[in-house]
Amino acid sequence: MSLVLAVLGVLLAAEVLLRCFYPQESMFPRWQFSPRYCTLLYENTTMVHERPGRWRFRYTTNEFQYRGQAVPISNVYERRNIVVLGDSYTFGHGVNEGEEYPAILAGELKEGFDVVNLGVGGWGLTQEIRRFYEFGVLYRPRAVVLQFSANDPRDDLVCAVTTVEKGRFVFHDRQAGIHWIKQYLSRSWIQKSQVYNLFRDAVYRHFEAKVVEGAQGAGAGKPEDSEGAKEEILYADLLDAFARDLGKAGIPLILLSVNGQMHTFPRIEKQALELQSQGMLHYVDAAQWLAQETDYASPEGHLWGKKAHRIIGSRLAAMIREESAR
């Protein structure tokens, strides 16, 4: 008993010291495990994302498990729907309610449009495509915005729930794998623990690296299978199939890169530019829109804070209005 009390005392002291002198980032609740997407937002939930004493943001999800006001699903829509796909930049980590760029986009477009924000932190293109075909298409979108960030190609290897086989998408459910812990801890009080969050990301990244290493090694031996090439090839193949499928359906696609991040993936950028030359998508780097701006990052750590989201949402609205006028 004395040993247990001593351990509890040490943990309590560590909690207090960390919170006062070296506060850790926490979010409660986090994502739940999903065999279809590896991770998925809880429905009708308020998530509190904070570094005690430094910053605090609140994110609210609706009954359809996405951020923002729910757009009812129907067989007939009186307003034109825009579906936005992406990761934490699209979800809006580091900005409060109504400040994320899909919400700004909706406000700029005003009457006649609804915007559905299907972004989820940590998602790659494999999850985004599956979410679109299993849910986003129900909105019969008039346009799709797909946001790219530098971690997306790697995330595709971590959660390969979508592949391209003979020109068609095939969806694969996943066992829990490294995400098994979410079944037990995502809504646990431990997510609020400073001691837990001190080690959480380092442990997760360790196991994630093992998954990526195994995925990169699978089928190795081909000339193109150098380190990092497989993830680029997978993303480029998925993007090509997605853009062409939307093109056949007459749905415009806007590919939006976080500041200069697609430049570090030459295969993917080459594919994007080729698709743009064929009229399959419109590729834009957010760095172009933010070139004259300063101090637009979030204190939470993402490159896009409130100011950046406002500019990006406004510029996207102008693009969509121009596209709709054609």
C-alpha cells in the first residue's frame, strides 16, 4: 500500500510541475477507432484542445461526425453543396468555431451554397477518398476542395483503406493495429493527464514508423521503390483516379496545398500539374495567397491560424463563384 501511495504521490507531483512549468498539449476527447477509416470523429461532441496557460481551442462536431453545422442529407438540394476534404488544416486545429476556412468559405458564398467540412486530423488521401464515396457523394457536390499537407503521403501508408485496382477504387477495412488504444483511451480521463501527454506522441510515432517501414518494404525490389517513393506513387495514383472520376461526373476539383509543402514531393506535384493541364483539377499553393502576410500561424503550432483561414476561405470562395458563373 505504501508503494502505491508513493507512486501516486510522484505522479501527482509530476502532474502539477508539468502543468505549471512545462505544460503539455492535450485534447479531449480524441478520435475513436474506425475499421473503415482507422480514426473518426465522435458525433455531437465538443473537443477541448489546449496547452494549459498558453492556449485553448474548442471544436464541435455534429451528428454526421464532421465539424460545423450539419447539412441535412436529401434527394433534392435547394442549395449548392461544396464538399471539403483534408486533415487537421481543414478540420481547423488551432482555430475556434467558425474560424476554420470551410466555415469562412460558407460565410463568403452566403445564400445558395452549403459547405460540408469532412476534414479529420491525421487523415491521408486514402481515408479522404473513402469518406467522400461513402458519405460526401450523398450531398451531390457542385465542387470538391482537397487539401494537401506534407504528412499525407506517409499517412496513406499508415492507413491504406483505399487502393486503386484496375482503374477503380477498392476499400479495405483495417484491424485496429496501432490505433487499438483509441478503443480504450480516446474518451478516458487519461487524455487530460500531463504525464501521459509528455510521452504520448513519442510512443505513437515510434509505432507509426514501424508500420510505415513495413509498408515501404512490402513489394520492395522495384527500381521505383526507393525510400519515400512508394508513398509518393500511392498518393499520385489515388489523386489521378480521384480527379478523373470527378471529371467524368462534371465535379470541379480544387487541390489546395499547405504553404509550399507539395514542392517537396516532385512526383505528386508533377501529377497535379499534369492533371491541371488536362482540365481535371485546379491546383493552388496557399503560399501564393499568404505571400504578403505575416503572423498568420496558430499558437497551437499549425501554419494556418485565424488570419490564414480567413484569407484562404475568402480566396476559395472567389474561385468557386467564378467556376459557378461559367
